[in-house]
Amino acid sequence: MHDKYQHIRAAAYEANMQLPELDLVIFTFGNVSAADHDMGVFAIKPSGVPYKDLSVKDMVIVDFDGKTVDGSLRPSSDTLTHAVLYKHWKKINGIVHTHSTYATAWAQTQKDIPVYGTTHADHTTADIPCAAPMSDEMIAGNYEYQTGFQIMNALKERGLDYEEVEMILVGNHAPFTWGATPAKAVYNSAVLENIARMAYITQQIRFDAPRLKEALIKKHFERKHGPDAYYGQ
């Protein structure tokens, strides 16, 4: 029998399996989803299943209201966060959530990650934002649903575009990343962890290290993403 969701199930599975390979997760931590906006659904890792035990068919199909459409397992406990972001951000097709060590440590400090170097500037001209912790009322309500709005509001408050800044720290929690594809979202997650690690080391060497000068930030970002980009083939 043909599975009309096979394409996003396969994409979600492949992306999820990259997380342990990249040392971004341990045990059952983390999740990746893959969306099809035309169908109005996404595939996501089931809750609490070890990566070594996962298969393509285990990926759960959920709509953008967070309701399970197809699948025999319960979806990730973070499903509603993914649903909120897909519903409001039409140009993303992949979301990743991990508790990777350095990015999560930064999230626990409730601090943005400053642009200290060109690796950071290659991916965004902004400091990596850290969304403010939730109010008690939001925590007591629909926590995962509110996390989606916590992420969107943090970007809005800073005047940042989700297509230009594809990563965020959720204060006291952990990182989320997204992208045009699940593979790009995983890439962004690995990049964020690397940026967070380098920023931490930078501060250990020099606690008052200066932010990268604007000319270099602009140069490195635009050579990869600007109208006259010349990086790559």
C-alpha cells in the first residue's frame, strides 16, 4: 500500500539519524521534523524511542495544529512547538531541537551569543538570540505550544527575520534551529553548537573579547549569501 507521507517520513528519519552521528544528542534526547506545506503536515520523531531503534515507518505524521494524522506511536513531546512554527513560518520545511552541550549551556545563562568571529558571521550577521524565559502563566499553560510563540516573539522583538536567522536559544531550555529542508536545519544545529563552543572558549581566553567589527561581519556574510556571493561552486 502506497504511503503518501513516505517522502517526509524518510526525510525526517534521515535527519534524525544525523543527530547522534554529529554528537548533538544522547539517548532519546532531541528531535527533527520534516514538513510538507502543501499537505499541511509534518513528520516527526516519536517520543522516547532510542535512535538505534527508529525506522522510517516510526515517524509520526502531525498537522499544523499538532494533531496526529497518521502513525502508531506518540509524537515527540515537542510536537506543538514544531506545529506553531510551521503554521506561521511558511518557508521552512525542517526543524531541529537538541540539548547539545554548549548551545544548551548558553541557553541556561539566558545570554545571546555575540558575533565574535567569522564562522558566526558566515551564517548570520546577528548575535544568536536567547529567548527570555517563560512567565509562570505560560509554563502552567500549554508549555510546548507557548514555546513556539516564545521563539517567534524573541525574533520579532529583535527585528530579526526567520529566513535570515535560522537558530535560537530558548532561555533556561535549549536550542532550536530550522531551515528550508530538514538537512539544512540539522546543519544549522551543528553550526550553532560549534559557534556556542567557540564563543565559550573565546570568553575563557579573554572575558572582554570584542565583538567582530561590522565590516568583517558584512564581508563574511555577503560573500556567502549576498547578491554578489562568490563562495562555493
